[in-house]
Amino acid sequence: MTEKEILSLTAVGLGKKIKEKEVTSVEAVKAVLSQIKAMEPVLNSYVTVEEERALRQAEEVQKRIDGGELTGPLAGVPVAIKDNICIKDIKTTCSSKILSDFVPTYTAQAVENLIKAGAVILGKTNMDEFAMGSTTETSAFGVTRNPWNPDHVPGGSSGGSCAAVAAAECFYALGSDTGGSIRQPASYCGVTGLKPTYGTISRYGLIAYGSSLDQIGPVAKDVTDCAAILEVLASHDTKDSTSVECKDYRFTEALTGEVKGLKIGIPADYLTEGLEKEVKEAVLDAAKVLEEKGAIVETFDLGMVEYAIPAYYVIASAEASSNLSRFDGVKYGYRAKEYEGLHGMYKKSRSEGFGAEVKRRIMLGSFVLSSGYYDAYYLKALRTKALIKKAFDEAFAKYDVILSPAAPTTAPRLSESLSDPLKMYLGDIYTISVNLAGLPGLTVPFGTDKKGLPIGVQFIGDCFKEKNILRAGYALEQDKTYEMPEMALKAMAGREEN
């Protein structure tokens, strides 16, 4: 197989070719590393690339595949990991100066599950600092660019993972989703992103931002890949007190293409002001396709939409101010070189180590948790969170799946929304409620706008009903073929000519 043919495969497609001995894991890793070298000067999707380790791991995995020891669908397939998920002996920075030299002594359970399944780790992807941002512009290691147009952002905070998958710099990636950080960049980069129900995948080894909202999930080229990856990732973990033991982990069973009788609701509140015309048309076109396949599609009033963003930023910032207090320059991470006394060390280490957006959220979180404001803001936000969950419970009494936009616009230009934090926060309006209610969400690419930028639609399911959203996403996907950005295809073609 040529390098271009290898890189055009999905994760499951490559796993099948490796099993059939048409290509080896080592050849796949070499092809991806060539693509990384070609694309990284422009995209900056990775913080760390472990070239030697990946090749060594590929050789070991290939021996185990040939010996019949590894038989899963992802054995030998190269994967990239977001840089807030710990891997033993690989630098894990959260794209922050304060953790720029941090090397964990343990591996996240989600990554352990991938390694057991025969995955080959390529490296760590760029992200918004401590997952705080929606554009991957707050990284201490420079911005990541969108492979569809490098003048635009890839979304965030899992922008590095989504850009890497879109540009064929890996076959799939892990991201984390606190308020849409997998689904929104997946929409901007034209890939498929899945945020499972809270508790489905262990958070052990994920560096916390908002503990009650964070969830690891897969980013891939299609729904089949996401379902297969979720089967590997999902497990009960005693090291994570929020981990839930599910009754059924056979997610690929949902990929039938059959949606006859599936009840799909579209919140009328999601199709009002602030939504770009082309994004709205994509959602309605997706509804039409599913209706033609036999699904029952209706619009309904969800309610509570205008309260989701303020409730989210109060809760997430409060949890962040608590979680990030451990980065003090004492035990690990960056320490200021010059300071006076212990408090001086804390102040200078944090002032120099954290970026502007992280400081903004820590300050906001500390304020809403402070005496006199706790009841007025934090407790009120928790009550609002409960009301949002109730609104979804009422919706899922009538519908199997909710269809919505993944983001109000396609990818904005670089620095466009970073200059206005409120505008950046509004980019998460359709994804945030899913985290507040602990629900599963899936973004599937569905067309492009007049600028040639991808549009994603989002499927939301009830708790632990991932199969419903995978079923709907897979049925919709059958009408669209996966497209790769032109710059990624040109990079492959250029190497073949040489």
C-alpha cells in the first residue's frame, strides 16, 4: 500500500488491513510520522512527538498481532493523546508553562485500556491551557491552526487532537470534554467527536479542570471508529469514584444504519438568533435525511438554554480554582527563580506559570466560592444545573435523540474570538448543557459553508444511551463520504512525487 492509501484509512479500516497482512503497524507509524513532519510547521497540532518510542512500540505490537495474541479492531493503530491525559515517562504539560517539564509516574486508565488493545502512542496533542478555551489559542506552546484553512482556529480545547485527525497526523485521538471541548473542535475540523455519559470512561490520570464535568472521549474520522474506540475505553475503574459499571459495552452493535421509528427532537430554542444560516440549514438537512430513512423528527421547546452558559462558567471556574490550587511551585511544576518567602514563591510561580485565561477563571472561581457570594452564585448555579437536567429528562421522556448544532458558527479566524472572551464563551452554547446534565453527545460532520469550512451536527442522548446517538450518527453518515483537507492531501501527494 502507498503512504497516501494508508493515511486515507479509518482507524478500524487500518486495523483490518494490519490483520489481513496488507500493511504492518510499523509502516502505518512511519507514514503518520512523515505526515506529522510535513504538517507540523504549519498546524502545530502536537506538543510532544515520541518518534522512537512509537516505532519501538509498533514493532512489539506487530509481533503480538502476528502471534495471534492481539485480535481487536484497533491493534497496531497509531493514536495521539491530548496533553492533559497522563502517560508514564511522557511529558504531560496541559499546554501550560507551569507544567512544562512535568513527567508523570503513572498512566491514565483510558490510555492503559488502549495499550492493552494494542494501540501505538504517537505523542501528546496541543490544547488550550488546562483545557480552558474554545480555540486552542491559549496554549503556552503556540496556537494550533485548522487544517481546512490555517488562518482559522481548530476549536478547543481539544483542537490539537481534532486537527491531527483531520490532517492524517494520527488515525484517531483522545480528547477531553468539559463543556464541548471534543464536540466543538470536531465540528470545526470536519471530524467525528464523542463525549460519553459522565462516568463511562475513567477519569483517573486526566488532569482535572472541572471534576463534575470532565470526560475523556474519542476523536476519529467516522462513527464506526468512535464506537469501536469507546468499546475499548469504557470500563469500570475502582481508582475513579465517579466511574460507573455499565451493563452493555457493545457499542458497535448500534451501527445498523436503521433509524425507522427513532424519535428525534430538535430544540426550537437552538435555532434562533446567533446561529449562522448555513449551520441552521445543515441541521435541518440532517433532520430531513433521517426523516427520509424513517425517523420521526419534531421540534420542541427545551427551555433553560439562556441559563446554561452562566451556570457552566460559575461551576467550572469554581471547580478549577479548587483543582488548580495544587500547582504552587512546591511539589512539581514550574517554580519562580526569584522570590521572597513562601507566599512570595506561590504568587510569583503562579503569576509566571499560568496564562491569562487560566488566571481569569481561577479568579472568577475563587470569587464565587468566597464568603458572601457562595449562596448568590455557586449554589444558584448548582440549582440551575439540576433544572437543566430536569428539562432534558422531560425531553427524553418523549424523544430517543436530540439533534442540534454543535457550534453556532463554523471556525472563526485566529484571534477573532480570543480578543473577546464572552464571544468565545458563547461558542459553547449548544454543547455546555450536555456536560451539566452528564449526557452523551456526538458530533458528525455534515457539509461545509461557502468558505469551505466544515459544519458539524450534534446528537444528544439520554444517560448511558450512547447506542441511540451512534445509531443516528451512523445512519446520517451513510449519505456523506469522509473528506480530508486539501493541504493534508497535497502533503501526501508531494512526498509520493519525491
